[in-house]
Amino acid sequence: MSALKCCWVAVTVTTIIFLIVAAISALPKMKAAYTACIAVIFLAASGITAFGSIPWFLPAAAGSARPAPGVPLHSDASAGRVVLTFDDGPDFYTAQVIAELDKLHLHGVFFDIGWKAAAHPELVRAEIANGEVVGNHTWDHKSFTGQGGGVTNKPLTQAQVRAELSEANAAIISAGAPKPALWCPPYGAVNAADEQTAASLGLRVVLDSGPNIIDSNDWAGLTAAQIAARVDPRLRDGTIIAFHDGLRTAPQMIAALPLIVAYMNAHHLGATTTVRPDATGGIVPDDNTGTSRRA
């Protein structure tokens, strides 16, 4: 117990005794009891003000303890591990995301866009240097199927799909990263033929939504608290969370990370960059057998 708290406890006890004795001596019994109660409440309130928490001698209300945001990940991971992914970079906020991950003792999978990797090779190298995994998010974020919010392009031919993935791979490798083993289709727009073309290039698909895959909706202008509220209750072993480091909404996502880590600590969840094999979102086959898993 700190010296300040010891002093406050001594003053509290002395004051309570004095007020109770004075009240009993000067007032009828009912008023004496009332005065004593007021004294206890007043001093308890002063303790809350002084220390920012309930005084040591009062029991905490059930469920009042909350994990502290900003504390690094320290979970024993007895409840499993989750994967954090980041799309649409490298860009203006990527360095800040890397710094926040480092502060929180986390690592993530960064799905980089090819032309951005070519324009910002130093950020790709920073991702690798910090222990992140770099994946392929195509050359220029075209929708392979011509579907998705705000999409204007026609469906791509398989030759175009191959070019999108190959050129992005080349840019990422040229920037200093290992050859990607994972890819994430823009807008989640993909079919089995696209997946087969990607597989022929040694790329395994990772979707941004589906069974045990969470789209954080950080792209939609949510606040940090709203992002965390959307993500936290759905976390369990093997969960993949889709964030975006390459959008203007990234600052709110960055601010949400400590809140999410606090939840992970409280619920014994760790983190990993090893993506489970069935990260297809139930849209495309999990392997080359043609067997599809759907939610």
C-alpha cells in the first residue's frame, strides 16, 4: 500500500470514529446513525476521487473490472489464436500501423497492392523488418469478377487475372519481401477459375469475410469503439480479421487495435500470422478437389 493511501486510510478511520462519537453524544439515536452513514459515504467518495477507483475496503461491483486498453498482448493463448490482416497498402498510414503492432506485441499479414509496393518499397521492407507477413492484393485492385461496391471494370479474363497476380508478386519481391504465398481478392470478388489461376502461381486465397472471418468494416468510417465492438464478440480460435492500412479511415482502425488487444488479453486469445487452410470464405474451393465449403 502506498504512503499516500496509508495516510488517507488513517485520516478516514479517525474521522469516522470522531463523527460517530460526536453524533452519538449530540443527537438522538436515529439522527446519530444517519450522520454516521453520511460520514462513511462522504469519505468513501473522497477515496474514489483521490485514487480513481473504489477504496480498498469496499467490494467491487460484479463485472466492474475491465481490461485496460493500451496494454500489450500478454495472453497465454489458451483459448486459441487469431490472425490480423491489413489490405490496400502500403500507404500513408502503414508505418503507423506497424508501429502500433510493435507496441502491442502483435504481427499481421499485409496484403499489398502491387503498384503501391513498387511506389513505396521502403514500407514493404519495413513490414518484413518488423516480422509481418506480406501477401498479394493484386496489381491495381481490380475486381476479378466485375462485382463489388463501386466497381466499374468488366470481369477479367484468366490471362488478366494471371497478370494482376504476377505483376504484384514481382513488385513485392523487388521491394525486398519473400515471394507471397497468400493472396486476397479485392472486394472478395473471386470464383473457382480465379482461384485455380492463383494456385498455379503458388498463391493460396484468403477472403475478407465468411465462416470465422470478420470484415471489421473499418472502411465504412466507424469509430475506434465501433470497430472494436464489431470485432470483439466474434473472436475465437482461428478468427481472421480484415483491416485496411491503405485507406483514409486507417487512424480509427489503429485506435481500435488497443481495444481489441484488451479484449484478447481478457479472453486468453493470442495472435498468429499462420492462416488456417480453409480461409476461402465459403466462396471458392478450399483445395483443388472442387469441394466447396459454404457457411
